Amino acid sequence: MTNTLKPATTATAEKFDGFTEEERGAMKARAQELKASSRRGSRADKAAEEEAAVVAKIAEMRDADRVMAERIHAVIKENVPELAPKLWYGMPAYAMDGKIVCFFQSAQKFSARYATFGFSDKANLDDGTMWPASYALKELTADGEARIAALVKRAVN
């Protein structure tokens, strides 16, 4: 009988083509978020902590992304105050009844050429058999803010 198994290779001989450093960082951030949300405390205290974490995460962003994230945060709070800010995979996100509805992903997050404002499957944006679930953002204009406000209002209704 011949041995058909290939010999083991060393880690230096092959490059693992799995998760990127940014993806691993997002997964670690999500694990920390889940651990933090499981701590005991009042609902109001948790909400305040989660919003503070979102504001702190926004403050860490590069200038262009930070400005857009600050405006999106303000637009959502002004237009759909029932959405609760919280971190989601290290990104600012907004939830209803604990379920993420929408999120902002900075360009820096995954070394992308543009930031993204996206919606989860919990958002009520259905339009036939196909509809956009995320939007690329290079900058945020007044028209863009109005569009985001309208989309988020629609998403929660």
C-alpha cells in the first residue's frame, strides 16, 4: 500500500488567504461589544454607554469620515430618535429593539476608497424583488443628508 498523503508544509511555505487584519479586528470588536452589552445595569445607563461608545468611535475616524459620521449621527438622532446608537463590529450603528437597522462604515475601516452607509435586513426598504441596501459616500451634502433621513424613516416604518 502506498502513502497518498502529501507531506505537511510549513507556515512559511504557504500564505493563509483567510481573514484580513481589518476583518479580524472587526470580529474582535464585535466580541467586545457583546461582552459589554451583557453587563448588568439599567437600560438608560446601557443606552448612554452605547451612545458614548459610538461618539468615541466617530471621534477616532479620519477627518472626512469623521465629519460624515458626525452628520449621519445627528441626522438619525434628529429624524428617527427611536433608533438607539450602538457599536456593531466596531462601526457606528443604529438599532430598534436591539436589532441593527443601519450603520456607517468609514473608508478607513477596511481600507476602502469610500465610506458606506448601509442597512441590515431589519430595515423596511423592500421595493419589489431588488433594492439597494448600502450607499457609497465620498462626501455628505445637504441632499445626501435629506436622502439618508428619508431612508432611515422608511426603514423603521
